[in-house]
Amino acid sequence: MILMKNIIREGHKTLETVAKEVKLPLSQADKKCLKEMLQFVINSQNEEIATQYELRPAVGIAAPQINISKRMFAAHVTDFDGILYSYALVNPVLKSKSKEIIYVPGGEGCLSVDRETVGITPRYKSVTFEALSYDIESDQLIPIELHLEGYVGIVFQHEFDHINGIMFTTKLFNELPFAEPAFHLEDENDTI
Ligand code: K2U
Ligand code: NI
């Protein structure tokens, strides 16, 4: 089981290293890693488990964050239409990206960054990834093409950055004049 103590923090060399392609067929160790990464994200969203094990909530995690410099990450995130995107990806490739840029209003967070950060991070409004998806139930590695947009696309771009040794903290801006927010935060001044 992955715990917060297993997650390396900013300044660690592995977070700034381009991770290596995963050798195929998947080793038992890589299968275990993929399964544990996805389970960590799911656990982090379960109030009881997250409280018991003091897990920070997360919608994704990449292998370099547990000091495994391999091109693997997991994401478990529901979009605003209630569609769940739950994947453990191997050797993802960014095949296409939009010209339009979006950002998380208020800025992003990161399991590997313990400090408050100021600023927003530019992300593509829509992306297409090709990857191998590890299906834990069937123990199969399935080639997939994922067309993602909005907040879900941002999650996958954040994790994809991790396997390229890129931290969101290197891409903080006070404003992005030509970008749109991925969603609108509830404004406490909203009148009913
Ligand atoms: O890679 C990680 O550190 C996990 C991040 C991924 C992420 C950060 C910013 C924007 C999208 C994805 C954590 O999930 S950040 C904490 C978090 C928790 C719940 C919802 C959103 C962000
Ligand atoms: Ni992160």
C-alpha cells in the first residue's frame, strides 16, 4: 500500500528526471506498481481510508513520485458530467493537443509539493494520448487512445509532465491572458 511517506518531494532528483520507457511484457514488479498507484488514488478519495492513513486527496499519481523513474501513471477522476476516468497507463504518448489553453483556477497542487504556491499553470484544452492501459481485473495490457479535455485532460497532462521530469511549479504564472479557466469556482459573492 502506498502511503504519503513513500512519496518523494520537490527537490528530489527523480522528480526532475525524464523517466524510462517500461519494458514489455510487464514485469510482476511493474504490475504491482501500477495496481498500487491506482489503489492509492482511489484510497485518497475514500474519506475513511484517507483519514486512517493520513492520505492527501489526489486524482492522479505518477511512478516518479514514488521514486520509480518509469513511464507509468495512474489517474482516477470523474468529469463534470459524472464520467469516471480510471486508468493505469504505461508508456503514454501525447499524439495531439489543442491550440486553446486552459488552467485550474486558483492553481494546481501536487502530492510532491508541500508548500503553498501562487499562480496558474497553462494546460491544453484538449489532448489525445496513446498508451497501454493496464487492466488490473484481467491482468491485460490494452492499447488505447484517449481523447481528453477540460479538467480531466489537465489531470493527465499533470501526470504526463511527471514522467517527463516536469513539475507544475516550474510553470506558474500570475495571469494567462489568452487562456480560459477549466471550470468556474463558486464565487462566495454569488447571489441566489
Ligand atoms: O500528481 C500529483 O501530484 C497528483 C495531483 C494531480 C493534479 C494536480 C493538479 C491538477 C490536477 C491534478 C493531485 O491530485 S493534486 C490534489 C488534488 C486532489 C483532488 C483534486 C484535485 C487536486
Ligand atoms: Ni504532481
